[in-house]
Amino acid sequence: MQLAFQASGFFCIAVLGGILLMLLWNSIAFFTDVPLFFFLSGTVWQPENQQYGILSLLVSTLLVTIGAMAMAIPIGIGTALYLAEYALPVLRNWLKPAVEMLAAIPSVVIGFIGIVVINPAIMAIAKTSNGLNALNGSVLLATMALPTIITVAEDAIRAVPQAFREASYGLGASKWATLQKIVVPAAYPGMIAAIMLGIGRAIGETMTVLMATGNAIAFPKGMLSSVRTITANIAIEMGEVPFFSTHYYGLFATALVLFIISFAVNFAAEKVTAHIRKFQI
Amino acid sequence: MIRKLFCWLCSLVMLSCKNNTSQLIIKGSDTEVNLMVLLAEAYWQQHPKWQVSVSGGGSGVGIVALLNGRADIANSSRPMNAKEQALFQRYGVACDTFIFAEDAIAIIAHATNPIDSLTVEQLQAIFSGQLRNWQSLNGNHLKINLYGRPNNSGTHAWLQKKLGISFCKHVLEMNGNAQIVEAIKLDQSGLGYVSAGYVVKNYQQTGEGFKILRIAAKGQAACSPLDKEAVEQQKYYLLRPLYQYIRRESAQKAQPFIEFIKSPAGEEILLANGYFLVRNDSAK
């Protein structure tokens, strides 16, 4: 039986290694055609004109992700603090599963909401004629990252030993001062991990951004420009790319970039979570 | 018990293999997939022993499936390109071309847009990004928002080629005709291209928040893709043939279906869905 578990463990690692190898292999094939420098510094992605610059796709991805985090972090951390410190147990038992339910909504449905609800809303508020842009994608991705951020951050806050709080109260500190000076610093690494996981969730999302951000390949000028993220670009073009062409290999190269980013984010999250464990006595 | 089940499964698999001889597999263009399903259903009612399976995925997907022998007929909203032709030659796969209908591309704008028609030159300037403001066209100082299909779409490839331009980078790429129409309905300064067949079938006519512009080719009067007579006389500029590529090995299987499309019953379905019949002199 142990052998079976061991085998399944090795199988997972083999799959990961296989994917990485395939990405690398195809990317190398791409970089023999297109120099790495042009790939990383080019702003135009137009395979039909042999232009393979990832910069505008990369900036679009980062723009949408940063926008999403600007919304999701304050709301997510605030909700987590409320749930862990202030909410009555009865309320908390209702709220937490409700928040987790958000994660169960399929991304296509969220994308659809982006088209029919957020799109007209942005048009009305920002007085623009087009609401399918980076801001729309950010709002949707923030919604999708919230459950991850709230759940992980709340666990981190609750993991702060009760003795810390009691010691603080014993010294005469108020609830707010305790929260600010004791609980948040103690739970800090866990909150960072929560945010990192949220970023990981947002950066790899495909369907939602594909539906809501307009997918123009122009270099983004701001949150109100239509953007095309790396994930959306792969989803759009993979369907009809001639196999084993430069374009085909190029899509793997963009996938490799995406893999490196989300790997770095998850790795960083892993590092800080390891740090929290040291924190608890 | 399990063995019994296994036997059952085996016989099922064998039966389905046997059925393959009277199965016709059609793959390709998403634009044509709805039409093809209707044709296949009508065909099946006349010839119940034929099982016709239709699936989409895009023109290129259909052509690749034809090459690999996973389809008998590939639907395509664009002609085969040089690379694909080279592949067919290299693998020694022969196929026949059949233009079964024509589809018009409609250029649509918001209902409140004062403009009613555009010339081909204006379209070229707008979609290539030279002209980015409505001012010189209708007096409104507004940026032109362009809506189109992504580059895996036959419509995208075809229009780009027909206009002889490269689409500018600001064109929003939407997942299908429906999204373009809905976006244009909301966007006062929007301009987009959709299949006329789609608009006719789903909206009957304009006046529901968007309008179809008339297009004027060089030195000709502007005409609308809804004007059947003009379209049939090839006066509408954005008219494209819809192709079917038939694998030669499957020619015999496909023949009755092709005959059906050409029959009055088939033509009726084409017309009812907003497509146009191919005139002999228009075969390109």
C-alpha cells in the first residue's frame, strides 16, 4: 500500500517534470528562430508578420493582476480580520462558508458577469464608450482571488496564540491596539502568503480575462485600455496555430514565462508560510 | 458480472466501428456550424441510414482534421492557405473543393451613429488604424472603437485579406458574433464586423440598438448586405464564398450530402439562414 502511495507521489512529480520539459523543449525550438532579446523586448505580438514580442502581453498580465490585487488585498485582509477577531461565532460560521462558495463559481460565469454587468457599469462610471478593458478584468479577478486571500489570511490570524492577546490585554492595551501592534505583526507572514496565493490565482486565470478584457494586442495605456493577457493569448491562438511552426513554439515560450512567474509567486508564498511555522511556539 | 459487462462493452465498440461505414464526419468553421447542423438534420430525415456528425472548432481545425483523416468534409470560411496546401501535397492527401454558399460580412455601428454608409477606402483606413476618430466621418469628436474576431477566425483572416490591410492593434477581439453585436449595442462609437447571416437570423433586421452600414466599393453606389438583389448581383463588396473541402477517399460517401445541399430543400435552408446561393459565374 505504501508503495502505491509512493508511486502516486512520484507520478505527480513526473507529470510536473514532463510539463516543464515540454515547455522548455518547445521554447528552445522557438529561441533558435527568434532571439531571446527580441522576444523579451518586443512590444508587438503579430505572428502573421513574424513579430513575437511578449512585452505588451506581459505588461497586460501584470496590469490586470496588480489592479486586481489593489482591490482584493484591502477587502480580503479586512474581511479576514473581521472574521477572525470581531465576528460573533454564529455569524462567522455563516460567513466563512459563504466566502468559500465564491471560489466555486465557474470562471466562465464570472466572465459572463463581466460582459453583462461590469462592462455597462464601467461605461457609465468612467464615461468611456467601452467597458471591456483591464479594469473589468481586475474587478473580476479580485472577486476570484478573494476567497483564497480571506481563507488563508483568516487561518493565519487565528493561528496567533491566544496567550499573545491575553498578555497584551494584561498590559492594558485596547482591542484595537492589540490587533494593530500584536496580532497583525504576528500573522504578517501568513497574510503575505495569502496575498501571494491570491496573485497566483489571478495571474493564471484564463477564461474570465479572455471574456472581459477585450483582447486588443496594442500596448496598454492604462486601466481603461483593452488588454490581452498571456493566458488569453494562448487560449485564443492555440486552437488554430499550425503545429510545429515558429508561432506554435512561440506560444510555448509565452507559457514558459507565465510558468516562471507563477512558480516564483508560489515559491515565495511557500517560503513565507514556512516562516510562520517558526513563529508559533 | 464484470466479465459480462466487458463483453457488452466490446460488442458495443465493435458495433460502433461497423457503423462507421455509414457515418459522415464534418468539421470546421464555427461560422458555418449552425447551418451545417440544420442541413445535416434535414439530410438525415431523408436518408436515415446516414449518421452525419458535425462539429466546429474553426476553419483551420477542420482542414487539419481532413489532413489527418479524422473528417470526411472540412468546412472553411476561407480558402486553404499555401502552408496547408503544401501539407496536403506532402502527405499525399487529395481533396476536392465545393463552394456551397456565400456569406456577406456586415459592418455594424451603434443605432445613434449618424453615419449610414462607408466606402471601402474608409474601411481600410479605419481598420488599419490610420483613421481613429469619428470626426471626419460624422462630426462627433469620438474615438472609434473597433470590434472584431480573434485571429483564429476565418472571418478575421478573410476580411483582412479582402481589405488588403493588416488590422490595427486596437481592434478588440471578441469571442463570436453575439459578443460583437452586444458590445456595439452599448458602444456609441463602436464599429464592428459580423457575419450577415448571423445578424439576419437572430435579429431579423436592424433597429434594435445597432445598424448595418451600407458599403460602397470604388465608383459604385453603397449597398447593404440585406439587399438580396444587390448581393446576388455581386454588388456588395464584402461577400465571401464558404468552402467545403472533401477528402477524395470519402468522395462517394459525401456525394449524396453535397447533392442534398444543392437540391431545392438544401437551398431553402441556406436562404432561410441569411446565406446566399452561389451563382455559377461567381465561382472564384
